Amino acid sequence: MPSFKYSTKILKVTPSKPFSSQSHLNNVGPLASLLDSRSIIRFKGPDTIKFLQGLLTNDVRKFVEPVGERSATSTLPTPNLSPISVPPIYAAMLNPQGRFLYDFFLYRPSIPDEKLNGSGSRPGSGSGELELFADVDGSVLDELLDTLKKYRLRSKVDIENASEEFSCWQRYGGKLTKKSSSAEEPEADSVGYGGSVDPSGVSASQGSAQGWQWYKDPRLDCLGFRGIFPSNTIPPLVEADMETDEKNYVLSRLEKGVAEGSTEIPKGEAIPLEYNLAGLNAINFDKGCYVGQELIARAHHRGVIRKRLFPLKFLNDSSEEVEQRIAPGYEVIVGATGKKAGIVNTALGSRGLGLLRLEEAFKGTGNLSIKGQEDVKVEAIRPKWWPSEWDLAHQQHTAAA
């Protein structure tokens, strides 16, 4: 299994504000990180939707639904801006065996009649061609581009690397993510020429006439806001002292049990339902066929998931967090019997992610440890965002067995 480990050096927001993996990021914020691990792809052409619809696990036709059928990112009217903008979509690409290959955050920039340009005037009509952008795992960018072009065949869609032009950012932290509705934090929910809020000076700070803006993370509200912005600009609402290393975002995400990219979600190996992609809004079970769809549908309707990805905390015998001792690939065992319970696939300081058997993970604290380092205890944490149906399905399967 591919492994994934970040540098264990001290994480910092500013030189005067160090964070370790034991810090509580939910109590600080809002923070913002430039995600250097992500790259940007541009799709353009009349067959863009059809092409992606046959490849990805989610329903990308939402990008071309009539305005009245879309979900609005904000309900607050602004005189010069449309109250409607199209939310991003999270999706995955699978191989024919239904195993995970790549993840995509897809965005549709505002179209001309939904926004004003940076000078406050209506832009020209443009070419009228549909254009979508995706932020993807930068470590597999070249391979992903080659794969997409192999599937393109005669489809009228241009696929190009736009990473020099645009960058991906995440805005997160406790003071931000505790606010879940648009009315509570409208400025972050939809800022930009295509959004529904235009505080004085904010649009100008975008540095782009294309409508780039912050959106609620399409996976979970607790992850904050995400967006792509021109590479030579700082996004709006990012304060200088709150811009922080990407590792802080990774730590925040690990604590919530969310994997990202083709290493944390092992390419060619991971079963999407075990990595909780259904709960992260990456899979539409009602859409038509796509590559790998048959196996996903079968597993979903059977309803038996024996393993899931859990957030992990590494502790010593005194229940103190243990830093820098655990690496990806370490085996998690049941302390009393030595039976394998799962494997650590991501580690950062005292936190990580692990794919564990549900029957072992749910037995309680103190049950699990690391093989070969039995003094390191493993606490598997059930994320608050998990649907209650997952617990019920596990209980029913256990009772039947």
C-alpha cells in the first residue's frame, strides 16, 4: 500500500504562533492555507459535461441545470450581483474494478450574465463555451492528464494544465467552521464577482474578472471553505497573520477523518465506500453509468461495509499523545490477541488515518495498539459527521453474523 507521511517539523501560523499536532485547531481561526499539494486542470468545450459525466462518480450535470433548479450558495441579495452561483462538486475517478484513482474538486466560474467584471461593468459575451476547472492531487498531475486524454477519444473537450495561472486555497478553523449557514458568515460563503455578497473593496481584492470566490467545501461544512484563485493574488478575507502552512490544514482534516488525494486514498487499491466517499458527497448513486459504477452500486445496495477509514490518535500508557513515532504502513492490532485490526495509512505527529475493521474499532479505547510498538496505543475516533445509518448497518451485520 502506498504510504503518506508529512514532515514532523513544528507547524506555524506565524513565527510567534507555533502549532503542534496536539494543538486544538478548532479553537483558532479562521486560518487559510495555500494548498501546494493541489494542481489545477481546465476543461473547455461543448462535450465537457458529457465527457466528465461518463468518468466521475458524481453528477456533473448540476453545472448546467436551469438557474431555478440550482442550490444557491447564499440567500442575501446584493444590488449588483446575482444571488445564485453554482456550488463546486467533489467527485472521484475509478478504474474498471471500482477502485479509487483520483479525486476532483470541480468548479464552474461565473458566466457573464451572472456577474460584473472587476471594473464594475458587464463583461463581453465571450465564446459561450462551457468551462470547468478542477483542483486535483498535484503528485499525479501528469499521469492524470494522460489518463483523461486517453478517455477523451473524439469528445470535443480541451484538457489542459492551468496550475501556473491558478492556485487552490482552503479557509478553515474553529471560529469559521462553527458557523454553518450562509446567513451567519455570508462574506466567506460567496465572495467575488459571481457571488451574492460584495462588501466594499472585497471584489477588487480578487484581482480577477473571472468570478473566483470562496465556496463551502462540498464535502463537509466543518472543513470550511475552498476555492481557486489567480496564482499572483491573495484571496479575499485572508488576513496576513492567519495565512499558515498547508500542514495545519492537513492536521485539521486528519482530526475529522477525511482523506484527500491519491496517496491518502491509495490509488488503484482503495474501495471508495471504505474511505467514506459516500458520506463526503463524492458519489451520486442515482446517476447513469460511469467507469467502475457497477461495483460501487453493488456494494452500496448490499450495505455491508466491514472496514472504514478512521481518524487515529496515538497515545502512551499514560494516555498522553505520542509524537513522531508512527509511520504509514504500521499495522494496528488488537492488544489482547495480536489480531490485525487494520493499518495506518497517513501519519502526522500524534494523529493519523487508518483503515480499520469496524468490529475492532468500535470496541473502545485501549483495545488497539501498534504491532512492534505495543506501548503505543491507538484510539480510533468516530467522526461526528458520520451518518447514524453507518452504525446501524454495522450493528445489524454483526447481529446477523
